[in-house]
Amino acid sequence: MAQAWKCAGLRWATEGPVLLWDGGRRSRLTRGRRVAFAVAEGGVRECAGARGHACPVRAVVSARSTGARCEECARLDRAHSVAADGIADDPRPYRVYLAWFGPGLVKVGITAVGRGPARLLEQGAICFSWLGSGPLMAARRTEELLRAALRVPDRIPYAEKRAVRAALPGDEEERVGEIRELHGRALELAEWPESLTRAPFEGVDHLRVFGLDTAPAARGEVTELAAGCVVSGELVAAAGPDLHLAGGEGVIVLDTRLMRGWELVPAGSGDGARVRLPLREFREEGHAQDGLF
């Protein structure tokens, strides 16, 4: 019987995207690599737990949930999240950033200085610039200032980020132009917190890092996994938690967050069906064994 693996999520490291597995194993994802797995027959999707701890009741969760947590574990995880203001006395320095995901899709956010650009890569930001750095609460006030004064949101639904990738401008200056203009307006605001050190504009572009500069446009996205389903394809791009997999039917996008909670086994070596699971097609306009494999 094939060994079953449980995915613990995708992380971005200095060498690129890495899939983590329960037990501490890691699978580095390089473009051109074949990604192939099957969901174990007869299995159910169990809660992924919270804060490094297994779910005490091993609750069954929805196949469409990207959080992969039951209500109680989600509450516990959120309670210790900086994003949810669960930690007000964090002594670490933080950075405020502007991130661009596509035309008209800009958000403001914060991340610990020690994390570098990892947070931006994990969100699938096509380009970004730092705005400033300082204590957590000063960073929070700056984030709120931009929301109120410039109407820049601090959250964008991930489906919107994914849908615009097929129609990104090819020119880097055009991609960073929107955040360049907002960066200048942000630094002119009079209510800027004194304890936050302002940063000059420096646009960082991730299009080539993600592989989106050469990958064919995706035709659709996986909406859920299910017991017995198979996913197989060549990795042509990776952005945020998404893997862009190419096969005979074109490129499809797999959100690796949908993998968490399932028992996964190696897929057969035959060509077979590349994807046998629900698939949402994108519209034409662009709104169209060191590891398991």
C-alpha cells in the first residue's frame, strides 16, 4: 500500500516555493517539475488544527475551505494572529507595504521586518513597495490611515487576485505605476505616525519570480479535492499558494490550501486524466520519495 502524506501548506523560501508535509518533510517546487498525486480512496478531509497542534476532535471540514480548519481551531488560530489584532504587544519591528495584484487591485498591509518579502510572495503580490517601518501599533495606525484617507483596502479576495493574472501588463513600469503614485500620496499625509520611519519608493516585481512571464494563461482553477481524485501536470508557475500546472488540456491552477487535511498518495505514472475533479473555468476576459512527488 502506498504511503500517505498530509500537506502542511506551501511556504516561500529563498530558493522558491516549498511544500511542507506533516512530520517536517519538505518538497522544493521547481518549474518544469511534474506534480502528481491522488487523494486516498475512501478518505475524508480532517481539520488541519491550529498553532502547530492537531485538532483534538479530528473534525471533518469542507472540501472547498481554504482554511482547512473547524470553527474552534479557526478561532484559536485567529486569536493569535497579528492580522486580527490578537497580539498588541509584539516587540518586533514591522513594515507597512503597498502590494499590487493587477490593474485596480492594490492593498496595504503589514509584516514583521524579520520575514522580509515572504509575506508578499505568500499573498501572490505581483509587485510591491515598502512604505515605512516601526513598532507594531504605529504600523497598524498607518495601515488604518491609508484605508481611511486613500481608500486603499487591507484585504482583497484571493479569487480576484487569481482571476486577473491572465491579463497582467507586460511592462514592469506599468505594473509598478499604480503603487508608485499611491506611495507618493501616502507619504504626503499629515497624520503619519511619528514613530514610523518612512521608506522611499522602491518597486519590487515578482512576475519572473512566479514564472508568470513565460507561463501560458490558465484556463481554470480547481475548486475542491475529493477522495479518489487525481491531479497531475508540469509546474509552469507558482504564485502565492497557487500552482499553475500544464497538461494536454492547458494550464489549470491548484490552490495548495485545498490539499491540507487530505491523505495524499502518489499518482500512477501513466498519462491518464490530468485532473479529475471540479474545475471552474476562467472567462475569456481574464477575470479570465523526498516528497509525495
